[in-house]
Amino acid sequence: MITRGDIKEILDRYKSTTIATICSHTALQIFHGAREEGFKTLGICKPELRGFYESFPLAKPDVFVEVEDYSEVLDDAIQKKLRIENAVVIPHGSFVEYVGAENILEKFSVPMFGNREVLEWESDRKKEGRWLNAAGIRMPLVFKKPSDIDRLVMVKFPGAKGGKSYFLARNEDEFHQGIEESGMKGGEYMIQEYVIGTRFYPHYFYSPLTGNTEFLSVDVRYESNIDGMVRVPHIMDNLDPTFVVTGNIPVVVRESLIPKIRDMGSSVVESSEQLFPPGINGPFCIETICTDNLEFVAFEISARIVAGTNLYIHGSPYSQLLYREPMSTGRRISREIKMAMEGGLLERIIY
Ligand code: ATP
């Protein structure tokens, strides 16, 4: 396992800092924010995508490292190149998906923003549940076996694939039919209560340098085909809903609910400090549904920058109350690195 000590040794040899990530997911926002904070940037990119990134002059990375496949970031030559460039890698959803949480912990010997241990906690459903429970946040009920199903449930499969192949069932028969049709027979699954309400995906940033958990913005995911179904209500019974993320929609929250949202963020930070010290730092998102009792139920936590923050490159209705300048999550990451460099505290926020 790559230790904090290993990463500190590399950081001590760095002569400057380059903000780096894989060209996907939130890379444009990350590079744009890094440029605003005065950093050099580096994009790990497939050749066919280079032109796309070059077409955004305010966000294109200063340096490209081309790879045929993103799993190549684990190759010694690429890791060496990143270290030579003084790279601090910003993990995002695609980065974790392509490289794998375990590989990052075991094989990726390049400094990364945040606590890499946290990626294991968010990608393992049992650990994620322990974490949210320890934070006192309500989660949907889980049914141990299909015969226990007594309400609408969502059947989920392992891995963050944007809700791909998940299905809904109202009883044991529908469960077996869904498993058959999903082609996931014999695999692992989780039967979770389907919570009816409105979805909110609040974006937080925890800074151990200031001790604050900032509520920076919030979005709602736009999912196909479930979000298109309401347009054809008369035939909905004959359709199978799917939950594939295709975009993100901006939203503001009823003001009286904001204290609850802030409390959830702070509790998640506090419980992370107890479960895997020193705990989480940087951006994270709690995926929630707000019921008509105005109670939040959390079904997932993403312990890194999430794609919904792309809406707010020029700030959100909430970040504008925290910062005088446009503050995206991407820029906030670079601001944190800058503050840590000034205070000689880089090793606290980079692992
Ligand atoms: P990602 O890792 O990209 O967040 P995922 O594959 O882990 O995606 P989820 O986020 O768990 O998938 O779920 C996909 C979508 O399904 C959610 O955005 C939400 O719309 C819906 N959903 C998930 N769990 C529930 C639930 N318990 N009740 C109601 N809707 C849910």
C-alpha cells in the first residue's frame, strides 16, 4: 500500500505544483479553476479527445500526456512522467472508475488531492452504509431477501455505473423477473427501499485548514429514461424505468432545509475522522431524497468532486454568499492547495 510517508517524500522533492487529472468528467472545470488560481495544468488524454479539450482556451491543460487507455496511468512510465511534472492529481468519478479505488491505494505512487483512503469507503457499499449510519443520516431500508419485499424497491448492482441495469420491483415475483431480464443472475445485488420524494445532490467542501465544511452548491441529476417517462404518463405502466445519468439540472433548496443540509455535511466529516483518521478533506456530495415530511434520506455518498458541480463554473447561489469571486468546486480545490502551500501544510490535504 502506498503510505502517506511515501507521498510526503515525493511532495518534498517537488519544485512546484501542477494540477493534473484525466480528461473526462469534471476536467474542464478543474483545469479552469486551477488556471484562475495561477497553476500550471496537465491533462491525461486519449488522442482522439485532445482536440476537444484544446477547443476550450480557458480550460485546456497546458500539458497533455497521451494514453490509449486510461488504465495506463498505473504504468511506471506515466507515473514517472507525472512526478517529473510535479503533478498533484485531482480524482474525479471517471478517474476512480478507470483506475479503480484499490489500484489507487496499492499502485498509484503520485500525490493526489484528498485522502485516498476515502475512495475505498465510498466504493464499498457496506463501508458507505457504516459511514452514513455513524453520521446519523437516514438511509433507505435494505431487504435481506426477495421474500421480504413489502413495498416498491430498487435492485442495485455493484459499481458506480450511473444506475445502469438497476430495476424496480414491487414484490418477489417482479424481483425474479427483473433479475432474469437484467442478465445479472447469480451476481451480487442489493434490494433497497425506493424512496419517493425530490432528489437533491448537495456539494460540500471540507477544509481542515479552516475547519469549515462549506455548502458550495446543489444539483439534481437528469436521468434517462425515468425523467422522460413523465411525458408519456398514459403508457408508463408498460415501460421499464432506467436511471442512466445524462445531465444535471441546477436547483436551489427551500431555505428552511439548508440547516439540515449543512448538518449532514458536518456529520459526515466528523464520522470520517473517527472511522478513518484524519478523515475526508476536499469535495464530497451526499445523494439524497427529500420526502414530503421534509426528511432527507441518503442513498449514496461520493467522496470527491461530482459532475453536478459543472453547472457552477462561475459560482452558485450559495458559493456567492461565501466568496466574493466566482468559486467553483474545481477552483476551490486549487485555492485549498494554494493555501496549504503558503502555510507549509500540503501533506495534510494531499495523499
Ligand atoms: P453514481 O455512482 O454515478 O452515483 P450509481 O450507479 O451508484 O451512480 P445511484 O446513484 O445509487 O447509482 O442511483 C442511480 C439513480 O437511481 C439515482 O440518481 C436516483 O435517481 C435513483 N435512486 C437510487 N437509489 C434510490 C432510492 N433508494 N430511492 C429512489 N431513487 C433512487
